[in-house]
Amino acid sequence: MPSFDIAILTTAEDLLSGDTTDSNSSVVVEILTRHGYRPRCSLAVSDNEKEIFAALNYLAQQARFVIVSGGLGSGSNALTARAAARALGLPLVIHEEALEMVRRWCDNHHQPMDPANERQALLPQSAQVITNPEGMTPGFSLNKNQCRMFFLPGTLVEMRAMFEQSVLPQLKQDYPEAQLLHRRTLKLFGLTEVRIRTMIPAGRLPEGIDISYTQDFPLILVNLKASGEEAEERLDHAEALLLQVLGDHLMARDGQTAEGNVGQLLTHAGLTLALAESCTGGLLSSMLTRHPGASAFFNRAGITYADAAKQHWLKVPQAILLHHGSVSEPCARAMATGLRQESGTDLALAITGIAGPDGGTAEKPVGTVFLALAGTTEVHAQRYLFAGDRARVQRMSAFMALEWLRRFALQHLDTD
């Protein structure tokens, strides 16, 4: 009997060099778990026929289903198909159905049929072809003893479409006993995972609720999962319990984004916003305008990186820059005040800091960031010291600014 049900094999030369990440396996796992399946093994090998052959031999003895991606395109010299033919003791032949798919793709895209394209139709003799709705390269499936193997191209968009349209229905037909897995995700800001674990009332959660934690810096994602009867009702109960203790830190749920939710809150509150960014270099502006409908609240933004820009565009007094410096609370306050006077918006938010890796001092080390928010009646400013490299300091600064805007908008809605 197989040791486990589903295994994943990814082939790509750069996967094991640190140049890229295995996005294909992540996508396959996400789709499988969403449909109630739980893969038990995931392997990655280089674009090497011997290594692929060895991995296929091992997995064919251990798993009921193997999902393979990579090594099928014209540039790969049919490495995976060759390894699969060797593993199953089959000859490699030009598969007429696969060849017709390649020809049809070339015709539909007004491309000549290059002789190299024919290599994409080189498949093990008994292979069953899998249609590729997004590209030229066909996939295929093979059976070996109790194992069924699906072979897909390595290009993510092609692999995903073929997996969802062809492989998943076959998996459900051959392996129908899996239970649909229901999921909820709470995206929290301002708490560590350790702190979250201590706050969750584990003893009061319904039976059959599985909790896991992932990080999308600087957010902590609390993942709730359940299957079987009344899974949604049990998740509703669990989510309600968690929000009683964690709700103040909730920035988004499931497929939502923190910046998208903040934009909606500002819109619902009828607030307009202008931004002055220094150390974040426009990151916050980009995040907020990534979602459609941002024009309802977003008025303008400026990347006032140099002191001269702060002075000329935002009217920061030269005396503040000389005596306190551009990374200081007085400067952040002046930036926000000047921007709000210039823009006429309800809110003006300023960010100034030292993202690194250089520029820090004993008084103001790398990671020192000042935020300031100017409203109709007052200006609030605060100093932070964020850890990490340049990218993490910038991202943390942007998320802290989002948190300020989120809380201000919620307070505004509560008082209306």
C-alpha cells in the first residue's frame, strides 16, 4: 500500500540555487487543501533527467497520486517526459494528439510550426494527454502500479489552469472520499504570534477546529480550518470567540488586504487623504492606490525625500531642519501640517525616517521613523524604532501608517 495519498514534484534548475521560490507547489497545495485534500510530500529536483527519474521511481512506490510540474517545454528537451518513460519502461514516441494540440496552438497564434516544437509532443507511449488552455505545451498522465502521475508544464499560469480544469476533476473522481476543508483567515497587526497564542481561548473553541499561524510581514495570519458536518457553523463560533480578544488588531480577513480595507473605511467615513512620504519612497501611496475606487478618498501624494523638497513643497521651516533634522517629530508635524494646508484634505499623513542600511546615529539609529497625522483639529505625531533591513523598515512604516488611518476612520465612523 502507498505510504501517503498525494505527493508533489517540482523540477526547475533555479529552485535549488536560491534564485527563485517554488510557487508551483504552493499553488497546488493551496488548491488541494481548499478542496479537502492534504498533500503529504513535496519534492524539488533540478532539471536533470537522472534526478527526475530517481524522484519519480521513489514517489511511484510511496504515493497514490503524484503531481509533477516542469521540464516539458521545447527548451527543456522533454526532460521530464524522458525520465517518466524510463521510470515506467516505456518508449518515447511522438504522440499524435499532443502534436495536433501544438500545431493548433501555433495556428491560433499565427506562429510557424518550428521543428523544435515537435519535441513537446514527445511523450511515453501509453500517456494520456492533458489539454493546455493557456499555452502550447501539452501535459500528460501515466499509471504505474497503484500510482497515478500527472505531468504539467512549469509555467505557473499554465500549470494552474491545467490542474484546476483537468487534474482536480480526475482526482475527485478517483479519490472522492476527501472532505471539503472550510477555512477562515484573520490578518492581525501589532501582535506577535506568541502573544496571539496566549490570548486565544483554546478551551472554548468548538471541536474539530484546527488553528495554524503564518506570517505576511508585518501581519500575523491566524488560519482556522474545519471539515465535516456544520463546519461553517463551527468556524463562525470560533471566529467570534477570537474576535472578542483579537478584533482590535484585525486589519483584514481571508482574501482582503489591509490597504484595501483602510481605503474602504476612509471612503465610508467620507474622509479625504494626502500623503507625504520620505523614507517609504511612495510605498504607502502605491498600496492605497492599488485598489479600484481609491479616487473616492485619495487626493494626492508627494515623495519629499530631500530636505529641499520638504521645505519647498511642504513649507517645513528651515529652522526645524537645521535644529531638529528631517528625521524628527517637529519635521513630521510640519510636513503633515503643510501638506494639509496645501491640499485642503481632511487628513494629511507624513512619514520620515532612516530606513538604512546607513545614515543612523547613536541618537537616531537605523529604523527610527516618525509618523504625523494632521486632522481638522490637531496633529498627532509619534516616534518608532523598527527592526530589520531597509525593506522591512519601509514596509513596517507603511503598515503602521495604515493602522493609524484605520483607527482614525473607525473612530470617525463611531462618532457620526
